[in-house]
Amino acid sequence: MTTDADPASLPAPSAALTERQEARRRSILCAAVRLARRGGFDAVQMREVAEEAGVALGTLYRYFPSKVHLLVATLRDQLEQLHAALRERPPSGADAAERVGETLLRACHRIQRDPYLADAMFRALTFADRGVSDEVASVSRRMTAIVLEAMGPAVGPHGPTPQQLSAVRVVVHTWHAALISGLAGRTSGAEVRADVMTACRLIELTTPR
């Protein structure tokens, strides 16, 4: 295992990381993904993550104070990758509800391709307490941004209305619950699709005419 000479040099979480620090952070996230893919939540142990990433255990804890912090950050990173892919190939639905539905179903498909990784990330999100609030809020902001971009022209020039933001929250909550239920085998793929598309109709109901 490689040790790092400068763990104390890490900036506060709110500060910008240097290029070297960002590379180390990226290495840690990639290590967490590799371990999670092997066995889900239980396979991600902080000592093993440090060894897999080639960093000192103390350095790992400076970047991510707990396993839950690490896995919620991993979810945020995965959503950022999803967002980039959606921007390269935007949804093509005829209205906002269809575009949002297509976006969220593509997200389901992408996440379900790695069921062990999904288990690790979403279990961490479920376990997250107030100490992980910043990371959880960043996940929420990313999902909101993904949905609002999918809505397209339905979002007016002055931004989404309070009613639209409320609808987005309901849609994201429904997507999250449907995804978890599908991953656990409690609902079929068809039921997940139906639930997500039903919730997306709220988008049309809150769009100004």
C-alpha cells in the first residue's frame, strides 16, 4: 500500500482541490466502484478502499470521513457521468413529461446494469444522516438539474415555478422508490416504467400554458 506524505495539506471540503488532490480523490472513487461491483455495500470497507486506491487510510478519511460519505459521493459522481451522457444524447420526447420519463428510465437502465454498485450507493443514501447532508444535497441538486434540463422549453425564461419544482421533487422521489423496488425484485421492469411515467405527468400539470 502506498503512503502519502501530505494528508494534512488537504483543504477544507468547501475549498477547491488542487489537480493532484483531485486525481487522488478520483482514484478513491474508482476504487470504491470496483469494490462495490464485487459485492455491494458490504464489500466496500474503508481499509480495502485505501489499499485499492493506493493511499494511506488517514488520507482516505480526510477526503471521505465515512463509508457512507464515500458511497454517496460515488452516487453523485455516477449521476454526473449520466448527466454528461444525457447532454450528448438528449431525450427526444414530444413534451416535457415524455422527455423527463425517457431521461429517468435511461437512468434506471444505466444504474441497473451494475446491481451491486447500485445496492452500495443507494443503501448509503438511505443510511445517510445529517452529517452527510452536504453530499446528499449535492445528489439532490444533480437530479433536479437533470430533470429540469429534460423539461426543456417547459421551464420558462425566469426559471422553474414553485409548482414545477414541487412536481420535480415528487417525480424524483417516485423514481428513487421505483428504482429501489425494482432492484430488490419487488416490482417488474414494466411496473417501474409505469410508475415513473405516471409521476412524470405531474410535469405537464404544472407547466404554464
